Amino acid sequence: MESQVRGGTRWKRFAVVMVPSVAATAAIGVALAQGALAASFSVSGQSFKVSADRLEGEGFSQYGAIDKGYTLEGKETVHPVAVSAFRDAKITNLCQSVVTPNVPVFGSVSLILKAGGGKTPVKAHNIYIDVADLQADATFKNIDIGVAAQDAGKGPGMKGGNELANPFGFAQQAETATLIDVKQTAWATTAGTFELSGLKMSLSTKAKECY
């Protein structure tokens, strides 16, 4: 069974798929320990945008959750997200951007990361992405929609730890997922391993984003 989807989505409509994004640690090329990460963390007051020409993922699952975190003023807050998980993913021409507003002297400062633009794509294993918005063309192989989150075994499973998610809530899963022309906004990413070929980082003293 294959399914194709085109167009924009938002979390309230619970998109068919969300796409992995670059973690903040990618700026210094840190690879996290092998295996799924169980512990959750408080997200920052800044979401980030990610674009990619192509994502090819194996072992996909997705379920709803709540991210606890802070505003840029330090107040506690929460964000509803769709957690998308892949056992393995390859990402071509990946770009991440995050804009920090109200920086003294400069105003807005943007951090831009790019990787996987050559012959070697970005590779990720046991990757979880907390996504708020997505646009892409998507194709799924052997997709199941309406699975209980704890039983979505085609992907790497739920994060566990202090994650705020209902294991009996709605989830979906597929053997493979291919996404083209990806544009997304995310709050967090965790991964077992994250290999970023040709990583490049730049700063801009103005608001500059991947899309």
C-alpha cells in the first residue's frame, strides 16, 4: 500500500508525516550515543526552520505529544507537537535556520547550518523530531493510520523517559517514507547518531531563514 500527500499541514490537522531536522548540536558536529534517547528536555524559546530537497526514511512512526519549555523571557510554556521518528533516514541538501531577535546592537541574528549538499547525504539513526508545521510531497509504503502510539513498532518506538505523550493515543506508521521539497518548523530533535557531511555554519546580522 502506498499513499501520496501534497500540501501544507499544521499540528491540529495532525499531518501524515513530519520531517527530521538538524539539532542544535550539529553546529559543532556532535554525534550522540548510538540508540534511541529516552530522556526529554526543556525546549528553548525559539523554534527553527528546516528545508531539504529529499528525505528517504525507513521505519517511520508519528504520534502527538507536548513539549515543555520556556519563552525567551524565561517563562514556562508548552507546545503541542507531532513527534516523527525514523529508524534510519537519509537527507539531501539539508538547511536549518534559527533567528534570535532583539540582540543588543545587531537587532536580529540568524544561525544557518547546511549539510548533505554533495554526493553524501546527511544520515540519521533513531531520530525523533518534534514538529509544529510541515510542507512536502510524501510517499509511504505499507502505511498504518490509527495505531495506538505504544504499538507503532515499524518505527523506533516512543521516546519514553519524561515525555508528555499518551501511549494509547493516535499514531501512524509506515515501512518507508519519501519526502520531496521539504519545509518544516520544529521545536526539538534528538537522535542516536547524526552524520552531517559537508557541514557549514554561518551567522547573519539580520533575519535570514532557509525558506
